[in-house]
Amino acid sequence: MAGTTFDHADSAAAADPTPASTPKPASTPKIVYRVPAAEDGATVHALIAECPPLDQNSLYCNLLQCTHFADTCILAEADGEAAGWISAYRPPAERETLFIWQVAVHERARGMGLGRAMIDALLSRDATRGVTGIKTTITPDNEASWALFRSVARRRDAPFASEAWFDRDRHLGGRHETEHLVAIGPFGAFAGNQF
Ligand SMILES: CC(C)(COP(=O)(O)OP(=O)(O)OC[C@H]1O[C@@H](n2cnc3c(N)ncnc32)[C@H](O)[C@@H]1OP(=O)(O)O)[C@@H](O)C(=O)NCCC(=O)NCCS
């Protein structure tokens, strides 16, 4: 992952706005987006450890994400190295929502559209057919995360709403900032064309 730009061309969600004819540096890494497998659990665990302020859940938790929830999780590899990860699922009582649990982009791969491209790739899968909106939680000071999800809402022409959900004292034992629930959707609401 030595380059400074990414080639998203072969992904399910080609989010790279660069025209195809634009010459790319020789070192441009090729990004592959894929459904994770159990063998990826340890790699995902290590990537998350390198992406503070993300909670480090157990490796076992990541293994469950890579197996039971694999269809709604995504691993992005740059020249074969793990560069990005999203864990997500469709809540059993809210099947039209994709709940995004964690987004991790390796420091060297940030600011190039990878986080957004992984969300686009998830939303283009058969496993998310019928999904009309996204939910996630964000702590107040995580500017990159707010910017990522506002960008997703803007690009999908969708309303963006947020409210405090898991409270620092009431739910998190005073050990973690309040998590704000962000709801994006329905997609295309402003244009009147339900996604
Ligand atoms: C948050 C994170 C996933 C963003 O990933 P990324 O691949 O760098 O984001 P993208 O390049 O797709 O950017 C998407 C949008 O967010 C904006 N953005 C990204 N990082 C930003 C930052 N640090 N400050 C301000 N805006 C930022 C981009 O400019 C872009 O906006 P645009 O579409 O209006 O141009 C990444 O910074 C990260 O892994 N952080 C550590 C872990 C974390 O906090 N995860 C989120 C909580 S679940």
C-alpha cells in the first residue's frame, strides 16, 4: 500500500471520480472489495487495533462478523493488504436498515474515498436488497466519521438525522463518550425516487 491514490476500477462500487483516461502513478494500488471469511478474522482484528478510537472487540466477535454476518461485512484489500473494513448487519426487527457497526480505514489509505466506496459496495450487494437507509452511531468528537456519513447522505440524496442514544453515564458506565444514533434515509427522498 505504498501509493497515494487508489484504483477502485474493478470494485462493485467504482467510486473513483477520476476519468478512466487519467494516467495513474505506477504505484497505484489496486483495491479489491470482498466478502470476508473466517480466515480474515485475525487480520480484521489487527486492522481495527490500528484504527483508534474504534473499540477493540474480541477476535471471536470479529470471527462471528466474518462468518454469520459476512454478507453484510466488507474487507478492502490494497495490493493484497487489508486497508479497510466495515462490519454491518440488518437488525432483525428493522430489515430495511443497514446498521453499520464499525468502519476502519488504515491510516495510509484515508481521505481517498475508501470508506465511502465500501459503503457503496455493501449497498450494491444482493444481501442488502430492500435496504432503504443506514443507521450507525458516532461519538461527538469523531469528525472523520461525521464527515463520512454526511457525505454518504448527501450523495444518496437522503435526510440525515442524529440524536444521543447510548448515554455515557446511563449506558456506558461513564467510561465512554455518548454514542449518537445517526439515521440516513430513505435514500433518494429529496428527489422523490425511493431507492
Ligand atoms: C472515519 C474513516 C473510516 C473515514 O474513512 P476514509 O476512507 O478516510 O473516508 P473517505 O475518504 O471515504 O471520505 C468520505 C468523506 O469524509 C470526509 N473526511 C474523511 N476524513 C475526514 C477528516 N479527518 N476530516 C474531515 N473530513 C473527512 C472526506 O473529505 C469525504 O467527504 P466528501 O465526500 O465531502 O469529499 C477513517 O478516518 C477511520 O478509519 N478512522 C478511524 C476509525 C473510526 O473512527 N471509524 C469511524 C467510526 S465507526
